[in-house]
Amino acid sequence: MHEFVICHQRSNHIIAELARDAPAIDIDAKRSSVMNLDERIVSLLPSRARKLAGWLLRGSGSHRVDERLYLREGIEFLVRLAPYADFIGDIPYGVVLWDLQYRLNPWFPEISSGGEWERRDDGTSSMLRRASVIYVGTEEGRRQIEYFYQVPSNRIEVLSSPAPELALAAADVPPDSDVVRRLGVKGEYLFYPAQFWPHKNHVVVLEACRLIRQQTGWDLGVVFSGGDKGNRQHVDDYARRLGLAEKTLFTGFVEQAELIQLYKNAFCLVYPTFCGPEGLPPMEAFALGCPVVASAIPGASEQLGNAALLHPPTDEQALADAIISLRDAEVRNALVAAGRRHATRAHWDDYAKGIVASLDRFARIRRCWGAR
């Protein structure tokens, strides 16, 4: 049997709320109790200066504050549910890895500019090579870790990512066109929920709409939701150059009920990202009965199966052809049915059981030494 404790930061309100009824360690509240004088001084500095000073302290060989806190609290193994490489310590750990796309697509500015590529590669290299177990969603993810970082296959667990609960719970909610009209949606539209990073490839959707209009006369709109990460103006300008400004809607972030209705009323979800394949929108769309057209990046066919139409992310004609094919009711209905089946193939209980099984196996190694 394993005893689980949620280690969380008070600033993460969602995790803090979940931790209210479970054994938990509030890192923010307890961190100061294990700090030495230098670390207390550093904690009072502005954010940027604090990062630099903290790096200098680590470079001198001192243990990270959080690690000392975990050791004091008797933590023997950490399961890190997000692949942030800011803690590499001497406590064994497992980590969930979403992708290694900075290795496959190193040219995007959000991945390469200002030393970002080097920071990612240095941190990920240490994180993966020291991990006791790595959790990925596909066999393609396993192959990439083995290839880029030479991690033995037996330290990599493939756990299929389930559809988000919010989408499964809303599967039978009826479409309500009034909700999307209030957002400014007019007529048939493609839906793409993604933050405005260059690698999200919003422009290929606009190019596909241009081709569809030229080749069929179909005046199909586009709804882009998500926050601006510096590339929205470029996408807006691109739409204007193609004469699609009036058919392109930018909603920003939307409420959960609005998101559900954007899926349910859309002609289809388009997901032409260059990076992945561990993306939530296709799984949400499957559960909500929205057809999916996605990019054929490595691992996509494994994650999405036969429930999505795939196209090369650089090929707007292939994207346009896939969208047009969904005007055939038989094709569309078959894809929606396949998506609903795919959304229920994996469950969060199974995901949790997979993590626990990996801990069971590692416990036979961890029993070889006592508390430190």
C-alpha cells in the first residue's frame, strides 16, 4: 500500500481546492520553515532577481528548498503531473511528459528565441534521464524519448490519455445556437480552440477557407478561441489579406458552457498544430459529437485512431478537402460515431491505476534504503 500526499502551491487554486479533503502539503506555507538565511533573503527579491540568485545558490551545491521540505515531510517518491524541469533532486520521481516538439520543430520562435531552446533541452535532458519512470500517451512518445535522450524503454510507461471529464459530462447536452450567436458567431464555422502561438498554425485554417470559398463557393467561417501569446495580430492581418476578416471571429477565452456549445454547433473542429499529439481539443470534440480534422504529426494516428481525418500540417488543400468531405452526411455521421467511441476507450481510473502499478514495481527498489 502507498500513502499519497498532494504537494501543492496555494497560488494554484484548483489543486488547493482538491487538497482540502486529502492529505496535503501546502508548499507555500511551509517553505520558509526549511530556508537558511541566504534563501530567506533571496525570497524577498523581485521575481527576475530571485531566479538569478536562486540559480547561483543551486550552483554552489546547496539543496533546493523544496527538496529539503519533502525530505523533512517523509516523501519517498514524487509523481510530477506536469513536465516542468525546475526541480531535479535526489528524491526518486516519475513525470508525465506531453511531447518533445522543441526537438522536432526547433524553428518556432516560442521554442527557439532568447535561449528558450537551450533551457528546454538542458532541463528536459536532466529531468528525463534522472526520472525513475516517465509517463507518455503514445508509443511514439516512448520512441522519441529513447531516440533523443537514450532513456531505457523499461523506464517509460505508455498510458492513454482519457477525454476530459467536462466534455464527457456534457456529451448529452443539446446544442444551443443562441449561446454561440451571443458570442458573435454567424453561419457555419470551423472551430479552433488554441492559444496564439505560431506552432498552432492558425494560418493554414485561413488558407483552407480561402480554397473552399474559391473551389465551392461555400462561405465558411472560422472561430478562434484562446489567449494571445504574441501571434494573434499576425493571424488577424493574415485573415484580412485573404479577404476573410468578416468571417473570422476571435473570442478570447470563453466560459466552459460557451466552449461546450462552440464544439456542439461547429461544422467541425480543426486542429492543425505542428506540435503534439497530446492535445485536449480533439478528445473534447470526440466526447461532444464534433467531427475532428487534425494534423498528421507523429503519434496523431495512434492517439486519434480512425476517429479523425488527418492532413499534413503544411497542406491547406488537404485540409480543405477533408473539411469538404464532411458535407457528406454518411461520412460525417460515421466520424462522429467513431469519435464518441474513442472518447470512452480510456478512463481516468485506468490512468491512475497505471501510475499506481508503476509505483508498486518501483517500491521493490525503494525498499533497499531507509529515510534520509
